[in-house]
Amino acid sequence: MAEKKIQSSGLRTNGSADGMPPKLYERRDIYDEETSKALGEHIEAILDILGEDTDREGLDDTPERVARAYQFLMHGYALDPKDILRQALFEEAYDEMILVKDIEVYSMCEHHMLPFYGKAHVAYIPDGQIVGLSKIPRTVEVFARRLQVQERLTLQIRNAIDEVVDPMGTAVVIEAKHLCMMMRGAEKQNSATTTSSVSGEFNNHATRDEFMRLIGATE
């Protein structure tokens, strides 16, 4: 059988002019240089006060790394969760409970600036409009990426959904472990904190019970 020759059309099959695969998505973490510099100087001072040798190899880039980490952990201050919810509102005649559960939560306790982490369960009953499902975890994330107490975080999530989506009711439960209790102070490694906040139809015992059953909790 004669060998079949394939002529090139001059087009690259990967769609990239440089012969590399096209980049359909690229995450870029961008940090403010002035903020990084100012935070880094303070971190270096703290290390020095604690008795560390800030000139040793292991700490060469630590102040800059910590500065960037803090900017990421606190980036919720730069975002408006209500704007996020408004981006995906749709008219829909659905009037049963919508629940997004087991949303990962990572936040920083404002009292000791130590992390607390766990999961959030968020439900609402629409009244003519629904919100894109991804916007609920994003709303949780924005409020969590600030200095927080768990009680306020729970209320902020509920209030934002109530105000923007205007449902018949909203329910939020957060279960979390706090490193300020695990690493210092009481040093209770297995303790967990649960907070809840409900509005509207979720004040009805039957509706609240259904929500608690769906998230696997008991009242």
C-alpha cells in the first residue's frame, strides 16, 4: 500500500501561534506591592521581637510570604457579596426549599487571628426568583475571608440572601472548629461550635425540622 502523505494546511491543531496548547483558563494571584511591603515590614518586626534571627536562610522570604498569605486570607474586604448574588438572579416559579450544604469554610478569628474552619449549610425558599447555585458558596467565602466571629458570619450570610434574593425564608447553619480553642487557652482538641440563624418560613417548626434533617443535624 502506498504511503499516504498528509499536507499541512499551515494551521496549528492546538490553535496556538507558538505551538503550545491554548490556555483556556489561568489563575493569577495579584497582590498590591505597597500592601505587601508594609505588611512584610511589620511581620519582620514581630519575628525580631519574638527572638528570631530574621537574617537566617529559613526566614529570608517569610515576611513577604506571610504578607501575601494575609492578603489572600482577608480578600473578602475587597468584595461585595450582595453584588455577587445580584449577578445571577432568575425568575422562577419554584417555591420549595433549596439547600446547598457542606460548603467549606475557612476564616480567621478576630480575637487571636487564628483560623477556624468547618462547613456551612445554607437553604432558602424562593418567592419568585432563584439565585445561581455557585453564588451561595461564593457569598459564604466573601464573608469568611475577613476577620470574623462565627456568630456574626452566620448572620451576615443569612441577611445578604434575605436582602438580595428576597425569599420566603433563609436558614444558615455553620459547624466549625477553632484553633484558638485547640492550640491555646482551653486546648480542647475535639470541641466544635455550631451556630444557626433562620428567617421567614424557617421559623415554622416543620420547615426548620426538614432543614435540620436534610443537613443531618438534630435540634
